[in-house]
Amino acid sequence: MSIQPSKLVLAFGALAVVCLTGWIMDSINPSVIVGPNGLTGLEEYHMTVPGQDDHPLSLASPGTRAGVFATLWSFGTRHLHSAVRSLFELNGYQVISDIVACFLAIVWAFRHHAMYSLIFFAVVLAAMSLAGGAICRIAAVQFAGGDRPGLTAAVRFSVGKFTSFFTAPITPILVILIAGALIMLLGLWGNIPVVGELSVGLLLPFLLAAAAVIAVIAIGTLAGLSLMFPSIAYEDSDCFDAISRSFSYVYARPWRTGFYMVVAFVYGAICYLFVRFFAFLLLWITYGFLQVGFMQHNAKLHVIWREPTFDDFLGVSTAAPRDWSTGIAAFLVYFWVLIVVGLVVSFVISFYFSASTILYALLRKRVDLIPLEDVCTYPEEAAAEALAPGLAAQAPPAAGQTADLPGADQQAAPSG
């Protein structure tokens, strides 16, 4: 399901928007400085967390500047690869440590680059709301047993539900911030002599209740975040219904939810390695046959194309372009290799949303006893499929007969 061209196109488009936004913002303000010890601020922040004693590699030499997006990308990619390796080494502690490190990277970004992070992650959420919502919609209809909707129909659905997709992940965070702000206000009140400390002591039960609400919402958000988009795609619901369903499924079946997530992660890691190996094989074969054709010990080839490795498709630079033609050729080769890298990352995005959709359907069947094939569809979706080439020329059905439209037997009325 994840390797389908329509889903890869959606994921690649979202990835392109995110990367272009990060590149532009990094070009305007490269605010991450590499310290004298050769580490960026993110790496130093990560190493100060108890239990994080690894020594990551720096992005650049001491004294240089890097962008926040480039720092996050390099840090996240390295820990993703580390998590996959540790998984097959059966090192569960390192897998959890790498996943926690990725969350700490986001915390670091908002703590030290708040304005940058607000703008950048708003763009990320908007892009993923459109692409992820469309991918979840395709996966939901397909997993329900019907013909998957076309790319245009899926995008139209995600655009129509964009507000729900966009607000579902941030609504619980806003509730947490509001509850936390109330506790902070009482903390400020506590600075008043005599009255302040007495107020804190008297109102402490209410503060504990607010903290309990924050804890419940935080756990539900972290565990149920991947269920919010599929809920909207399946039920055509709003953000509040998506939050309610994701929270209820997580708390009703916590062990089953965890089991499904572990299985999805393990299977996703295997699929990722296969896709990455295929992409590396593609580059390696191309590079190998080019080596046979180039002369002078492949000197020119080494200038325009860095030799790819399994860990780094972009390779390590060995020489600088000697003239304008080799410079342009090196840029074009770099661009096309980036496209291959983008397709691999697009598969990861597509797999995440597709697996989340299946996970939601299984939990919904277990908790609410709703059949897997029950998904909210609309007549216009089936009609759009019927107008595909080869179907539009068919004669209309006779009076009293039902049109044989793809997925017509799975159609259901829109949920209230």
C-alpha cells in the first residue's frame, strides 16, 4: 500500500515543501553555531540529558554556522538509522533512546529557536495535513475493500477537511498550555508575602488535578497522535471527534495499541531497509557502469559524482569541479541523487500514514465493533472512478438496474 505511486507523489510533494521552506529559512538566518568542541547546540543539549552519553558527529567545523532545519535533519536522520540498526541488534534500550532523542530535538528547537520553530513546524503541519490526509483517505478506502480513490479525489477530500487535519494535533497541546498557564499564574501569585504561600498550600489539590489532566492529555496525544488523521479519513469527522476516538482507543486498549505500534515499527524498518537497498543498488549500478566508460582512472566522474554508499547516497566529495561544465554536471547529478533520496523518505512518510490507518481500523473494530469495511464514502467518489478512461464510454445501465461502479458495494452514508 505504501509504495503506490499516488501516495508517493503526495508524500514527495509534502517533503519538497518542507525541505524548500527549511532551506529558505536556513539561508536567511543560519543561527546554529558549531562550538569549539565541534558540536552543535542540539548535540550539546542532547548530551546533557541524563542517560544520553553518546558523542554525535558535528555538521561542520568549529566556528561555522548551520541552519536549524539542516541541524534537525542531520540529527534526526542519524538517530533514525541508529534506531533501525539497534532494532535488528535486539538493543531495545538504544531504540527507545534514539526515539526519545528525536523528541528532544523538537524540544530543543522550540526552546532555543522559538519563532523559527513556530513558522517552520506550522508549514510542516500544513503540508502533512494535506498530503497525510489524502494518503490516509486512499488507505482507508482501499483497506475497507473498495477501489482506492484517485489522486484528485483524495486531495479534494484532504482540502475539504484541512481545518480538521490541521487543528487535531495542536488542540490537545493548546489545552495543555492553558492548564499549565493556570498553574504558572498561581506560581506568580505565590511570590506575594504571606498570602502567596498560603494560597499555594490551600489550592494545591486543584493544581494536582490540573496536572493530572495535563498528564492524561499528554499520554493520549503521544500515543494517539497517529490515529487522528485516520479517524478523520475514515469517519469524515472533525478534530474533536478525532481526538476523542484516538484517546478512547489508546486508553481502552493500551497493550494492544502498543503491540500494533511495535509490529508496525518492526515491519516498517524491514521495508525501509529493502527500499533503501533498492535505491542504493540503483545508484551503485549506474555509477559502476559509468566507471567502466570513463577514462583516465575515472577522474572526471569522481568530480561530477561522489561515489554513493549505503549509508550516504550523496557520497563523500573527493575533488572540486575544474570548470563550468563539470560544475553544472556535478550540480545536476547532485540534484537527481537528491530526488532518489526524496523518494526513499517519501516511502517512509507514506508507510507511516498507511500503517496508522490500518492500525486505526483494527482498534476501531476491537473497541467499537465496527467492521473493517465500514468507511464513509460518497457517490461522487464512485462517479469519479467511473469516468476513468475505458469506463466513460460504457453504455448507461437500463432502467431499474444499479450502476456497476467501483466500490459501490462499500458505500455508506456520511457519518453525522
